[in-house]
Amino acid sequence: MSTPTISEAHLLLTAMRSAGYRVRLNPVGDLSVGPAAMISDFERAIIADHRDNLLKILQGERNASEMLAALRIECADFDARPKMYRGKRLVTETGLAIGVTQADIDAMDRKNGEIA
């Protein structure tokens, strides 16, 4: 048998999840596949052959999930309103809005850049 590739592990992971298996890292970072009653001895052997690559994929998923969660926390206080629009100041120097609502900003293009 040849050495399993990461691509094969991706295919296996997708197929297992589509078939209803839960494939994830447990809290200590080891591979967890379930429900155990669904897994045949043949499938256990295939999982064992691909274990290292499955762990790499799942760790990458966990890292991406943690990164997205951190970004959501960092961006929670971010004010996405533009400070200027077509040369007009929408926010004071201290960051306070100058009575401009999102509806005003959305309407600007319809009124040639003029705040209603």
C-alpha cells in the first residue's frame, strides 16, 4: 500500500462527514470519530492509515476557527462607518457621528453625494 496523501485524507474526511460520521479533534488534540457503532473494522483500518493527515487537516480547521473567532472579537468594537464620503465629513475628529445615519449614507449616491 502506498503512503496516503493529504488529498486522499481530504476526500476521506468529506466522505465520512457526508455519511454522518463526526470527525474532529478531541479536547487534547487527538482524532475522534463517531459514532463508534457505525465504524466497521475495515473503516477503522482506513482511518488508521490516514490518521496523520486527518490530524493535520483537523488542526488546520481548528486553527482557522480560532483565528476567525479572534477576528470577530477584535472587530466587535470596530466602527465600519466611513469617516468621509465624497469630501464630506461624516464623523468628528473624535469619532462621533455627525447625525448621519446609514440611510443617509445609502441615499448619498441617489442624491449626487449630497447628505439629505
